[in-house]
Amino acid sequence: MPNAVATRGLPYSLLGVAAGPLSQEQQLKRSVAELLDGMKPWQGDRRFVNNLAPDEAADGAAIYGPERYARLASVKKTYDPAMFRLNHNVIPAT
């Protein structure tokens, strides 16, 4: 059945999170980046949308994949042009 979850069916997923004071923000970001870099040999091309930082979520078509993105854009145009506005934006189909 079609869905918008690009990661559905994957055997595993990984989410790295670091928490601490704002004064340690850069160090915390580096620690998560090191974790993710270490896992690159097993990284697929699909991403879990809910776990993306705003700067990672700029390209909706790359996030969802071209087929899912086209379907979401069509749904948005047909049913609710304001849908997904609080999420990673999908531009309505033309």
C-alpha cells in the first residue's frame, strides 16, 4: 500500500541524540556527527523524515523520493494546500 514513509520496511534505523547545556552545543553536535559518520558503511539512501534537522530537510523530493513526493504534492493540491505546513514542506502539484 502506498505511504509517505520512505523508511518503511527497512531492517533497522538509528537516531543519535545529544543533550546538554547550550554552552556545549558544538561539542554535542560533533559527538552525534561522529556516531553517524561511524555508521556510514551501513547507511541507506532513505531517511526518516521526523528525525531530520531543518537544514537536512530542505529538499522534500530527496527526503520522500520522487514518487512519494509527487503523490504527496498531488494530495496537497487536491485536498489541502496548507497541509504539511508544520512539517517538511511539500509544494502543491501544478
